[in-house]
Amino acid sequence: MNINNKLNHAIVAIGITLFCGCTGTGRDNLTSAKPASTSTEIESIDWPMHGNDAYEQRYSVLSDINTDNISKLGLAWYQDLPENRGQEATPIVIDGVIYTTSAWNHVHAFLAETGEVLWEYDPKVPKSTGVKGCCDAVTRGLAYHDWGVYLATLDGRLIALDAKTGGMRWSVNTVDSSLNYTITGAPRVANGKVFIGNGGAEYGVRGYITAYDINSGDLVWRFYTVPGTKSHETGTEPQALMDETWSKSNSPLEKGGTVWDTIVYDPDTNSLLFGVGNGSPWNPNIRSPGGGDNLFLSSIVSVNADTGKYKWHYQTTPGEAWDFTATQPIVLANINIDGLDRKVAIQAPKNGFLYVLDRTNGKLISAEKFVDVNWASHIDKSTGRPVINPDAQYWKTGKPALVKPSWMGGHNWHPMAFDPNSNTLYIPAQNTSFPYLAEDEQSPSKLAVNLGVDTKAANLPDDPKVIAAVKDATSGSLLARNVLTGEDLWQVEYPGVWNGGVLATKGGLVFQGSATGYVNAYNSKNGNLLWRFNAQTGVVAPPVTFKVNGQQYIAVNAGWGGIMPLMTGVLTQDAAQGYPVNKSRLLVFKIGGNSNLPDDKRATLKIQPSTQLGDPAAITKGFEIYDRYCINCHGAGAVGGGVIPDLRYSGFNRAPNAWLSVVRDGILESRGMVSYKDELSDADIESVRQYILGRTKYAKDSGDDERPAR
């Protein structure tokens, strides 16, 4: 197949702004803090771990809420969360208390039955940390053990809190704060240790995962995922194995490979499995010009949980070049395959293939596409390697390549759920594409992402027909697939991407939030929609379920946000079916719940007419600078995604001096808008203002001049 022959004007725009079986024996009890033969006999069942149990299947034995009575499910209570940013956290529920995090790493403890606030903790993360992160000020949750809850903060700290009072027991800084490290993932605990990784590959950091003593916070071991560039520290990693897969480079950037999300403890083998992210930069010509697999980029790695010693790895995308991370959730299971009981690890990473591995040795069992894929034809079962389409190798051809999936992935961080009784995996899937074009001479930056890819070509033209074609070609779904047979059982389609994580229950239900602003319940057998609740904002976090004093509940954090809303401009409108908004809350449901959310009476913003407009050359220069420095927060085409202020509506863009005070002088640094004076001149900053004025005029002229206030 020749990808480039298909790059006509409209098709190039597609994805342009899209910059993510067990038999059940012995498994039900792992989801319960108080095991019993049936869930109806149990007064209370917790959600004690990130994925409910050590296998992170996000399956619950609870069935009091089921297909027969789901229509009676209603809101029991809700609590507003303090920051209207993306809410991605999985709540933990222990002994009638819900522990959860919210954006900027606030921690909350609520009585599960009533919503009464027991305590709150604010680690006071500086808002200026936001510029170090690619993907919003999000957090995916906590870990719990014995006396404590454990959180990792955006600025790199790991903190232990007393579960009863919220008081801090210990705190350690897990990163070099002078570099662009962040943490958005949830810690995991096992064997007296707390495990945590970090993010920041697009900003040129070196990835690693660390184990800390659960009681003291002392460092136990550290495993680096890639060789160092300037960093020469070593840990438990097999340095020689990594080194031979890289070539010499003149790039000053560290090589990336951050462990920014999935970490799973396997109690059957005393192993820690974790996923490794993309390279820094994406373009292999810069980071490893002589080629190579570049271990451990885009790999699932297994180490001894006590020592950090390497056991095995499986690389999903050798020589990764498309931001095809393997950091997506890993599910563990025991499945009988061809008459043999196999201990398996299951992952649907960004690259669009669903992998089933033997978790005792990392050997490939199966790998099949679960979304549209054109970068590789298939995975060679004999080698475990992808058979790559040469036209997708943009760094070799020097030509743009429209690749499916995009950097956003066939599946991103949103958790899957696995029913061990039917071997059914429920995947929040996405069909996306992106035109990759090498930019080999890109200068490194501390205030912008370093991709080595020309993203300017990936911006949508002001053509309604092209925009409509892009939206039509970009979609999300909830896919139910039998892992044992590979059969797709059913699929629920969504108009856009970035829909929520998934929960499956013994009550025959699958719960998932959507970008359109609903919490949905589907029949697990056929995907029929049985119930929905209007959350008044996009729901991207995964629901959980638990039982307290004989009553089953469903809980989910609601709040639109993350990289897709921040970055993708008009496609956020497609996903949300209108201009999206953020209203961050924890929602808790039960049968017979009769609470209601207040009416959403937010004001309407309107673009004011302006006579200011610079010359076309200034606007063109402004676009190039905006695309490098501003798009990650303020959106492609300067179309805000409902989380960060939409610059077209800002009064600052009308006054050059006021604009300089923000962008050059950093007067809004306490709110996250840092100074760019170290990398942009006054003339550069003014050209960006001119570009925003141009986008404002276009919006006004096209009638797209109103949106809800944040």
C-alpha cells in the first residue's frame, strides 16, 4: 500500500489535529475486602486498589445493580472538586471511605454513603509546573496500604498520608526538579514498597521507575528505561542490552522512555510489570540516527518486584517513531489456551494491536488489530515483530505519511475492563490518523515539546468541507472482544475520541463515561444502552463500584480535560458535540438515588469586533511560533477545548502591552502561564498576538463567535 498516494488535501487533514481469560477460580475474592460466596451475602465490599485487584481487571463480583434494575439507578450524592481541569482519577474505597485525587493533586476523603468530607489535603503544586507537562494537570489516582494513602504529584513528589487524618507521614522528591519531569500516574504498592514512574519524554527527560520503602520513603531500587545522554546514573537495568540497540547521536536531549502510567504487580511471579513510553524526540533521525530498536522504548518490561532486577521485555513498536507508547493499562489474567492454563498479560497500546503475552517469560501469544491500522500489516508471530509499511517511515522517505492510528493512539490511558468469566475485554477504542513529516533540524526547547516532527502541516485549513471530513474520519468506540477467540462481540460507536475508562460487573453491566457528557451503562452481552446520566461535562475517568452496609454504589470522577481537549481544536467540539465545558465533580449513584445536579447556568462568551489586524507575514510567523509553543494548551487553530482560556475571547489580545505582560513578563505565572522571555523575543510575542487576532476575525466572520464560559 502506498500511503503517500492518498495524501490529497482533504485526506491529509484527517487526523491533522489529532496529536492515545480466566476461569474465575480464585479470582472473585481478590476484588473483595471481605470475601464470601455471593455478593448479595456481603454487607460491604471495597474497591481497594487502582484496578480493584492485583490483576487490575476492573471487574466486580457485585450484582445488586444489574440489568433488571439499572433503570432505577440515580444520583445518591455529589461533591464539587476544587479545580476545573481534567479529572482522570480512579477512587479507592476502604471501609466505607472514598479516597480520591483531583486535578493539581488535591486529595479527598469522603464518607461513601453520604459524601461527608472527612479530610482534604492540598500538596500545593506550583501552577507553573503545568508548562512541564504535555497533558493537563491531571492525576490518575492513589494507592492505599494499611495506615496510609500514597499520592504522586505533578511536580514529582511521592507523599504518604495518614488515611484517618490526612496528615503527611513522609514526602520524597522522585525527580530532578530542574528538568521537565512530571507525574500523572497513580502509584502502586506491594511487598512493602511504593512504585512510581514519571513523564516528560516530549521535553527531553530520561525515563525510570523507582521503588520506595512504604513506611519510610527510602529509595529501594531504580530501573532506568533508556541509556543516559547527560545523565550517567545507573540502576538495576541491563545497561549492555539497552546500549546495543541505540546509535550515537549529537542530540543534547535525554532519550525519553518514561513510565508515565501503567504499573502492575503480579503476585503469581512476584514481578512488577510496567509500560514504557515514546522516544525523545519522536524522530529517530535525531535520537538514534544509525537506527536500532531503542530499548526499552514502547516496551512492556518485567522485573523482580523486590530487587528491580530485569526478567524480560516485549517491545510492541521497535524503533518507535510515532509516539506509540506501551504505557497503556496492562491487565493480568489466567486463561486456558489450547488445553493449557496460561498466566497472561493483556495490553492494547497506542499502536492499534491487542497483545496477549505469557507473563512468566514475555513470549507473544497473540497480537491482532483492534482499530484501523496502516503503519504495519501484521505482527509476525515467529519473531514477535511488526511488519512495517515502508511508506509509514517518514524519517526515511522524507515525505509526509498519513499514519493510522495517530499519536493519540487506538487506545490511550483510559482503563479497560476484563470479565474473567467470559474472557471478554472491554476497550475504549479510537480511530485516528496523523500526517507525520520529519523535521530533522528542530532546535531543543525547555518550553515547547521536542518531537522532530513538522506539526504545522497538521493544522486544519479553514474549509468547512475538510473539517467535516476530518470529523467523520475520527471516532471513538467501546469495543467488546473475546480475548481467547479474537472475536469482536459488539461495539458502541461515539462521535469522537477521548471517552472514559471502563468498569464491568457481575450484574451484566458495563459502565463508561463519554466525551459527550454522560455516564452510560450497557448490557455486557450485546452492548445495548440501558441507562445514562447527564454529568454536564465530559467524563474521561473510569467508574468504580463498592458496597457499604448492604448497598451497592457506582462512583466516578467527572471533569473534561487531558491532552485531547487541550490540543485538538475543533475536534473537541466533535467529541463533545458542541463547545465542551468542564464542571469537576465526584458523582456517586445507587438504586433509588434521587439527588440532582444544579442547573448549569454559566454565562455565554462572545467575541467582540476588532479592527486590529497585522500584515500576513506577521500572522504566518505567529502561527509557526504558536504551533510550537502554545498549541499544547490553547488548541489547534487557537480553538480552546473548554479547559484553558480560549485566547480568541481574551481581552489581553487587544492590547500589545497587556499581551507582553502576560507572555514576556509572566504576570499570570501563579495561574500557570509562565514567562517565555528566555525563548521568544518581543517581536515573536507580538506576532503570536497578531495570529490570535487573525483567528478571532475568522471566528467572527464565520459566525463561530459564541461559546460557554469556563
